[in-house]
Amino acid sequence: MARKRGLGFVGALWRVNLLSAMEYRVPFIMQLGGMMLNNVIYFAFWVLFFDRFEEVQGWTLRDMMLLFAVVASGLGLAMMLFGNCRAIARIVAAGDLDRYLALPRPVLLHVLASRSSVPSMGDFVFGLIWFVLAGDVTAAHVLRFLLAVVLSACTFTASLVLANSLVFWLRRSELLADHFMNAMITFSLYPGTLFDGAARVFLFTVVPAGLTGALPVEMLRDFNAATLGWLCVGTALLAAFALLAFQVGLRRYESGSAIVARI
Amino acid sequence: MPAPNKGKGVWRNKVVSIRVSRLTKSFRTRSKQEGLAGSWRALWKPEWRQVPAVRDISFLMERGEALGFIGPNGAGKSTTIKILCGILHPDSGTAEVLGHVPWQDRQQLCYEIGSVFGQRPQLWYHLPPVDSFHVYGAIYGLDRDATRRRVDFLVDVFELQHLLHTPVRKLSLGQRMRCEVAVSLLHAPKLLLLDEPSIGLDIVAKQRIRDTIRYMRDEEGVGVLLTSHDAGDIEALCNRVIVISDGQLIFDDTMDELKRRHLTAKQVNVRYLEEGERSLPMAGVETVAAGRYGMQIRFDPRTVGVDAVISGLNGLGSMVDITISDPDLEDIIGTIYAENALDPDAA
């Protein structure tokens, strides 16, 4: 039987994830709309804040809109395409990696693409709308924004894979992975100029939220090759570490005998 | 080392699909005393122990053969199958499946084998099976036409016409399992590894699964390695059986040989016309159950003559019915486990 060895299966997984999400029409629409509304309410705080103070160390309300646009669309894109990046610890702890290992595809890519989060579609759309509302919708700026979103999505995915891969050594690290994700989102949504010194180092290493929010917005505010270079290098390094951690950890995988009623 | 029961000469001219030699796998497990104090101690000073799951197992499987792999819970069946699929790495020993070392050539091997883990569904729960078939087609690298042709064939063989467009969540367990087995055959594998495919199914659903697996085995020459706690599955599908217990191989031969070697007892059910006390005090005869109108006994025909037993029973009253039968495979397997002094429920 002739076989295609490309990555077409990833598209098939995304398609079936979408079909699965749309199987329940009302919850689909509610989750999508609910997440957008949630983001709007969250942003209302910054509207009130900037009503009192014109700027925070050089950041204006428009910069915050760009920050929310990049982070929401980046996180949304990551969770839409690679929704299992936040669930690897649970999958491994439950022994559910078996079903991916029994199939002829790269395990990590297969795991990541096997789930799409519906609320994250709301995040993604919210980010696009916020970008348009922030103004400056020129072709060059749109291209830079899309690049920022893609890099942010890669960073979110890689850092969550890295954090979730701890499960191979700790055996139970689901809560730790959840806290890490919350920290990533929280620290991503602060103005980049708010932190310096050790805090800034922390935000580009331990919890690399600087790469998902502050630095991409820096690139949008004042585009230059150096910022883009740092962003690309940081994302590539993180991705390499994540891949390495998962592959090394995979050798420690012990499966399990839990009875799963459904997937 | 428990060597494969077949002599080397027997295997010389056969194509081997699975070759396992001295396979060993253990898991590192934390042991903890019971209660809060035990948990507290384990938190600060954990004690670890190695729990052997598979111990020095060796066997061969011929291409196209149907091999039953049985053993009590915790015997190491699933661990062995997971090693052979490339899911787990062994501690030591070698294995080749269709010429591949599973834990080194996992991806290549997966194109050539199909696997079903009865406890782990593969189909998308909220979608009809047809959508899952097409995703698996893409995962196995089949183009749309090839997938459609194969799906049509499997739908026909497994009689899935009425199930194909119904969401999986609305299928019965038996219907879903038929779809699970069908999807594992989508890429026309040479070998099918089935881990408890009939778990939780009723007798009708089991029979249908057995029939379709037997059909694929006979028509497409698919080799089958099957683990099951249901002796009926093994009896219906396999001509050879391996018994594994406590991680060790304790029997490897044909189903006929298993019966010949372990069918040492005869079972007799007898009913009488009149009411009365029923017991047969004869050396070598065990009374399994006794009532006012009948009894069930068991004896070894090599030590006690059948005619002596019949005349003894005849002397107890006027018989209206008598049945002499062999114990079923379930009992034989139970006896093998018991002979190895193991707790069948040991996890």
C-alpha cells in the first residue's frame, strides 16, 4: 500500500478537532463568545487605569491593546493548533501516551495536534479585533503583527511542553504545569518596561513570558532587526529545549493500566 | 531460560514475525506503609523497589500465526505487548517484530502492525466512526481514494453500514469495539496485536468480534497476537498458546497440547430418580457438589477407572441422566495458574 510520509496528518487532526468542537453548536458558540467577553472585561481594568495615568514607563493604552492583541492571538493560536501542549502532564501521568506511541507518527507533534481548544478560538479572534482597534493597520504593520503572533504562539507551545515534560521525572506534575501556564499568561500581560534587573531575567528564563508579550510588542512599537533576532533566537532555543526534554523524558515513560472510558 | 517450546528445526523453514529473546522489564515503584504516618515517612524518606513485570521471556511467532497470550492479572501480558509495539523499552533482552526492533524503529513498525488496547479507545467519542477512519487514513499516510476503498471493504466485512455515521458516544460497547478493530486494520497490517479486545462485551458481541478477526486472519493472512482473560477468545482464534505468570513464561505450545497435558480430569453430572443422601466414597474421586437428587464429581481417569466410577454411581440409586465431560478451558487455565502457586488477582 502506497504511503505518504508528510505532515498531512496534522491537517487531518485539526480538521477532526474542529468537527468535534462543532458537534455541539450552542456550547461551541458560547465558549467562543464567552472567552472574548472575558478578555474585554479583563481589559476594562487597563482602560480605567490609563484614564487616571497617561502612561506607565513609556507604555500607553495603545501599547497595552497591542500587548493584549499579541498575547491573546498567540495563546489562542497555540491552543487552537496544539491544544494538548497544556495537557501533556495529564496524558503521561494517566498512561495515555500509549495510543500515540502505537501510531506511526512523531509522538510530540501527534500529541500536540490532537486537541484544539474552542475558547482559544475566541482568544485568537479577540486578538485580531484588538489589533485593528489599536490602529495602524498598514500592510507592513499587519505582517509584523502576524509574525509576532506566530512567534508568541511558538513560545507558548514550547514553554508549556517544557513545563509539562517534567512529569517524566516527577511522575505527577499536572498542578505544577497548570500554575506555570497561569504564570505565563499573567506575566505576559504586564507592560514590558515594568520589570528590570532580576525580574527581567526571570521573565526571559524561568517563566519566559517576556518572549510571548513584551518583546513582540517591542518589535511592533519600534521594529528593528536586533529585536526580531532576539525573539527568534529565544523562541528557537526554547523549542529546542522543549523537544529535547520531551524526547529524553519519553524514554522514562512507564505507561499505565488505567481504564479509559472515552477519549 | 524458558526456551521456545518448538525446536529450532521446526522454525528453520518458517517466516518468523516475532522473535523475543530473554526479554526483561521491571518498574521502579515507591513502597509506602499504610496510613498518614506511612505517607509522612514516605514523603521525607521514600523507599523504592524494583517490581519485575516481565522476566526472561523468549518465544517465536510465525508469520500469519494466531497466538494466544494468557495469564492472570499482573502476569506481564500487557507489558510484553507494549514492548512489542515500541511503547515501552525493555531493561534487557532482544525483540524483533517483522524485522524491526520495536523501541528503535517504532514509527516504521507501526506502519506494519495494528494494535487494539481494549481499555483505551481510539475513536473520537463525539464523532461518527467514518471521521475517525479518515483521520487514521491520514495518520497511516493513505490517500483519500485508498482510504475510501479500504473503509468500504472493512465496512462490508465488519458489517458497519449502520454504524458508520452514528456518533461513537451513541454506539454500544460491542459496536464500538467492532469499529475499533476495523480501524486498526485500515492500513492492512501484517500483524495485529490485540490486548483484551473483548473486555466488557456480552457473548453476542464477543462472537462477532471473534468472527471478524478470524475472517481477517484467514482471508488476509494477518497474524494475531491476542491477550484475553476470556478462554473462549483464545479457543476460537488461536492455534497456539503461551501462558505467562508472574512475568515468566510457563507454557508455550499448541492448544491441543495444552488440553492433552492438562485435561487430566473428567467431570460427571448424575441425576437420580429417588431422593437420598448422595456421596461416592471412592479413592481418587472428588465430590464437587451434591444434592438430594443428584451430584457432580470429578476424577482422574488415569488413576480411577471410568467403569468403576460408573458402577459406583449406579449403586447409589436409579440413574435418570448422566453426563461425562471434560473441564472447559477456563478451568484448565485456572489449574495451570494454581499449579504455579500464584494468586490470580495479584496486581
